[in-house]
Amino acid sequence: MAHGDYTAEHPSKRKPHSWWAGYVAERRNKITGDYNVLVEAGPAGLDPAGGRWAMICNAHGTILNHTSQRVLRKFGLADGYGSLEWCDDCRAIFAASSRLPTR
């Protein structure tokens, strides 16, 4: 297997979803331990009607589309807690852990 020729059977340890169609970037989700994955919606087989780019909470299957990759990178990959803003399941887990910041 050539360097960088990753598949589902042989994923990269650092970027385990890099073999996905439309893959752009990913970041470990600090809430679930899984990943938030940024993909181009069309090549990934997702509906691009909500925007060309899609952020996926891999733990829950929640998808957020947007027209700007830059916005999704900042919003979804931010500091590992990006899914708090758009994944209801992540928000519930985070709230149950009593780690909500006080305002």
C-alpha cells in the first residue's frame, strides 16, 4: 500500500476519515471522543441544497450544511466543542456532564 493510500480497512491513525469521498478536514470531538468531519457535500453523497460544504458529527450522524467552508471550519472544528452549537445529542451529553460554562 502506497503512503497516503488509505481505505476503510487501512485508515490513517491521525486522520481516520481521510479516505471518505469529499473529505476536507476533521477534528476530534472532545464531547464524544469521536470526530467532526468536514466534507464537500456532493462528492460525499450528501444533499448540497443547504450549502456546498457539510460538517458531520460522526458520533451521532448530525449534519450541518453551509455555503462557506471557512465558516464551517471555524464553527464546527473550532476547539473540539464546535458540535455544541449544532448537534442536539452532543449538547445533551455535555449538559449532563455538568461542564456547562457559567454565564
